[in-house]
Amino acid sequence: MESAKSFKGKPTITSIISGGRRKIHYRFDDKSEIIEEYDIKTFELLTRRYKKHSDIKQTEWVYEIGEAPKQAEEMISLSSSNPVFLRKDTKDAYQFRIRNLPYPAEVYSVEADLEKQEIVVRTSNKKYYKRFDVPELKNKGLQLEAGKVSWVYANNTLVISYPKPDDMLKQQNELIKQFEKLNLKNPKEGDLECTQQ
């Protein structure tokens, strides 16, 4: 779990195989939750979502990585041409994608705001503007470095990358080693791999 939200206490951790994914569920003392889903073969982190407990109302899942599944009413509605922001990391980088951006590549500007520790996307035609942070860096107290932000534009999608720091890569490699050991047991659909308190 790279991204630790401000949840209280040590989590209870459960890992189960479901739909070709290894789903790791973290439940905290304050009833807040984080669920991470990894591809069982490639070990790619497909989704990370969290829900903070609230006594007042039922809170919604917030997707930090990946996309929420579409609801039935969304699937039958007309497709939207609004920009869609989502995160889909690679092995070596935190990666953010903004789809449905129809403007030519030369209008985009992507830079790091070192004072606010955010990545800023803007267009010279003033049609799009977005700010966002990298939660893993923020949680570890690490600073964005201006020269490390890169981007490409193709097929109406702007892809912004920021390299993972060495200690994050080391942590990721340790997790992959654990997954490789678990895969030696030939896990099957529905297998409960572990419950840890």
C-alpha cells in the first residue's frame, strides 16, 4: 500500500483472488477502507480506491488509480466529450491521463508548481486547466522536481508521467516478490490468500 491516507490505527488486511485480480482490502480501526487490485499475472496495480468512514452519511469510494465501473444509467447515456482525468501507473512512473482533449499538441503546457507541490496542465487557448498532486510523494514528504515531469499527446489523450523515487521502486519490487511467491501456489478464483491483523 504505497499511498497511506490519514486513517487511524493499523489495518486488518485481507487478500482474495477475484476476476483474475488479487484484491487487497485494508480496513482501519476507524472503519475507513482502502482496496487495491493487482493483475494476478503482470502484478500491475489496476485500481486503488479508498473510503473514509463518516458517522453522518454513507461515503462513496474515491478512485485514486483506475476508473470506477460504469453504472447502468451511465452505460446507456450518450457518450460525453468532456475531458476525463484518471491515473494509470506504469512500472517506473506515476502516470496521469486526460482523455477527450481535442486540441493540437502545441497548445499544452505541463509543469510542476514547486510552491504548491502540484502538477499544472493548461492550454494556451484557455480551453483546459487542471492541478493535481502525486499522493505518494505527498504522504512520504517528498518534493516534486520540475525537470522530472514529462508528457506526450496522442489520440486526444494527454499522458503525464513522473518517475517513481528509488525507495518507492524498492517497495514495489518487494511486493512483486511476495506476489511471485503467492503465485507459486497456483491461486484460483475465490481463494482467500491471507488475513492479517
